[in-house]
Amino acid sequence: MKEKILVFITAYNCRSQISRVLSQFDEVTQGMFSEVLVIDNRSTDDTLDVAISSAKLLKHVKCTIQKNCENYGLGGSHKVGFNYAVNNNFDYCIILHGDDQGNIHDVIPFLKQGKHRQTDFLLGARFLPESRLVGYSKFRTFGNHVFNALYSLGIGRRIYDMGAGLNVFSVSSLKKFNYKFLADDLTFNMHLILSLQPLGVRYEYFPLTWREDDQVSNVKLFRVSKKTLSILMRFIVNKNSFVATDHSTRSGSDYPSDIVYQNDY
């Protein structure tokens, strides 16, 4: 029986990139997935219109586009995708960022090999030896290596990336913990990686190619660096308390999102 796999694409002000992201799904690639879901996080440009126009070119896979009822942040948009996967009984879901830095083709060989069935989460890593960085600054590369090393020490296992935008999640494993407790902002992946081991969620890494060309980064490096260290210190002080704490900004609330387009597939 064919696995039911969702690819959800988070998008915020990606008008220049979202069409390229959707064009990654050629006829063969479309056939590997059950549905492609674009989640627009209240973009202030015409990302939504461009996404709808591009989605109309996908003829071999179901495609749905949603608009969040509020701006939930990057982490909040992850939760919208997770909720969709859980509520619609998918076996696996894949996150792909809408800014065209990652490519869905990088994960396909590992899906064909069944690597996603051998662990709970299969995480793309920009800093594996086999990975390629294109146009990524040496300063940011160095900073990531430093934080990967610090988090590796804090967690007690080798961390190769705390937040690339191409990951595979077993939906049954998502149900093992309250992912809504994770942060809603850009630190979502940091909270995620710190929470997995204490909760007994297994994860492995796979290499990818990561590009930076016309993307606009929402990361304020020094502010985020300080926050990254603070998060790690809170985890080290009390792991159980860290995992049990609700780090979201919507405690007790859901993450509603409206369907604005669905193809006839």
C-alpha cells in the first residue's frame, strides 16, 4: 500500500521564490506525494496570488493552498502543517521552506531507500560533510558550526544542523509529544531538536544543497545568537522542565488556517 505523504511549504513574502519552489515538483516527483500544501503566513506581498497561479500547473498531485488566520511565525506555520497531517491521516509529512533555499529532490533518494522508515524524523543538514552550501556566507557558516558544537555538548549527541528547511516527520511520531509547546518564532527548530531525545523521539540527518541568492533573511544574527544560547542554558539547567514548558505564544489556542485554493486533482 502506498504511503500517504504530505509536503507542506511554509511561505512568507516569497513572491520571487514560491513559483520556483512549486516548479521543483515535476511529473515524476509529483507522483511520489499524496498532497502538496502551501501555507501562507499572512504575506504582505502577492505571494498568495503567485502561489495559486503556480499551483494550477501541478496536474499530477493534489495541491492545496491555505492562508493563516493570523501571522503565527515560522514555528506556528510548522504547527499548521503538522495539524493538517495529523487531522488528514498522513503517514509522513515533509517541510519545505517557500524561499527556494532547499530542493525537494534532495530528499527523494532517501525516501526511495526507505531511510524515513528507519527513524522517527529524517532531518536535512546543511553542515554534513556531504552537503553543499551555495552562496552561504562564511561568517554564518562559522556561527552555525559553533552553535552546532555547543548544542551537541548540551544534548550529548552530534548535531549537524539546528534548522534547515527540508525535513521528514513520521506523523505517528509527531503524536508522541505536544509539538504545540514548541516556540512559534524562528527558534522553533532549536526547541524541537532539544526536545526530541528526552522524549525518546529518534532522528537522523541527510545531506542537502542549500542556496542563498535572492532570499531575504528574517534572522537578526546577534539577537538570535543571544537567544540561541539562552535556550540551550535553560535546557541544560532542567531538561524535564524545559520539555514540559509551553514555549508558544498561543497557549491553549489552535492555529486556524483557511483553504483559499485547491486543484481538481
